[in-house]
Amino acid sequence: MILTPGQLYFINEQDIKTGARSNYYKIGIVRDAEGRDSKNRLLEHQTGNPRKLCVVETLKMPAVEYIETNLHYLFARNRVMGEWMEFTPAELQSAIAKANELKIEMEANLPDIKRAEELKKVASNGTKLAPTHDSQYWYEEMLTFKQVITTCEEVLAMYDDYLYEAIEKGVAAPGVAKVQQRAGAKKFDEKLFAAKYPEIYAKYSSTTSDVKGSFRIAPNKDFVSDISSLHSEQVELVTDFMDMLENADHSLETGFALHEKHLAVLEVKQYAEWRREIADIKLRVLTNDSDGIEGICTWKRTEKIKEEFDEDLAKIQFLAEYNSCLYIEEAKE
């Protein structure tokens, strides 16, 4: 998680001739590290725009990029293009309130987020902890929202199948879906380079140590998710979307209705991912430097010695040899 603080801003448009404000708002950020503020960004956005742009709200945020990403997903149904949203006055206030809510929650969890990052570099001590009330609570949170995410992903996969079927039938889906052929990217084969040019490889390689270990949640086949923390509207959105997909035709009207539901499910999924990530962080902190918590999680971390190859420097010094070990990835749709 990127923890850089900064400003989260809401920009609105105003017609120069009439003075009327539009319902379009841009949600953007300026990171503190950039040495700018929302006024600088306003001037950049103003260039080439025939409407006057106005900053309507600026909020100081921790982990500003992470909060911005969450806002864009949580208000996916309001998205017009890129970072621009269409809001009624009430929806704008709702978005600002949600930003402040995320800020408060992020600030409350920031010490644990930083501690969880530190623990990634701490070798575990070979012992396991007994479960506590707190670890059991966060374990159940983790399992609950993991299941919500899985359900959303299954429904979204059904929607992708619906779109592919529509495209195969030649049904237009403007602004909703298109098939794009991507050229295969060039990749460097490090193993081939090491085999062909062992002396060069050795010259630009160094040995380093790092702590590695995967954090895993214990499975529980008998666990029953408690989704009471989800709003009834969120549960109904996912259920309705699934029902619509099972009986959907490929008319234009149905396509747009499904797209609206699809955006709503993305909002539910993002909310669940936020809750799951907080539970993950809490469990890591409770695990501390142990190998895990009995029946809840394992986090065995050991020091690994690895060899690192300075690909960039080798490319500069031995370009021909480097290029001889490039290959093209298979093109993807």
C-alpha cells in the first residue's frame, strides 16, 4: 500500500458566459512529495478547457493515492470519463463525506499498516500463538469479505461472458466493451543471458539477503459468512445482477441496464476489498514475529540469500548481448 500523504481535491466546471455550474466534478490528487497543491493542478487542467474550473473542496489525506482509488470505485456509477464524475449536489456531499470517512479510518489504522509493513522484514521465531478474541474477530472478518469478493468476481466473470457473446453476435456495445489486440511486449530472458554470458552476468550480479514468507489464512469449510455489515442494498445489487445475467438478452436496453449493475457490483467489491485488507493488516500485527496463530493464520518468514542482477547497467554496457536475449511475449486480447 502506498502511504504517501497529499491533497484530495474536487474540481467543478462553470460556464464562462452564463456562470452556471455543471454537474461534472473531477476527483484528483496532489502528492505532498510533488511540491505542488490543488491550485497548481487546477491551472494545469484549465489549459485548453473553455469552461472555468473551480476547486470546490480540498482535503488533506494520508495515503492519498489509495483513498482516491477507493473513491473512484465506490462511486463507479457516477463516472463519466477518467477521473470525472457526474454528481447531484447531494451526491457530491456524499462523496466528500465518504472521503472524510476513509481519511478517519486510514488515520486510525495507519500505525498498524506501518507495523504490518515492518513485520514483512522480520524473520519469524518458530512459535505459534494461541487464538484470542481479537484474532478470531479479524479472522471471521477476513473470511466474510473474502467470500463477498469471490461472489462479486464470479458475477463479474458472468458479465464478461455476456459481453463476449454480444461481441461475437455483432451486437454494438458503445462505451461498454471492445476487443483490443495488444502487441506482444519484449521481455528479457535473464536465465538465457546467464547461460550465454556467464562472465558478464557474474560481473553485474550481487548477493543480497531478504526476509520472505507468505501470509496465509487457515481454511474453514464450516464457516458461515455474516454479511450483516453489508447494506441490504449492496446484497440486493449482487443478487439482482446475477438474476438479470441468467435471463438477459442482447438488446441495447438490457446492455445498458447490465452495465449500470456491473458498476454497482464493482462498488460492492471495492468496499469488501477495503474491509478485507484492514482485517489482513490486523491479523499480521497480532501475529507479530511468530509463525502464525493456531487455526487462524500462518506467516513463517525466513531470511533468504539471493542473487540480484543489475539488468539496467548490463543493458547499457553490453547492449548487443542484452538484445540477443530478448523475446516477444505472445500477443493478448
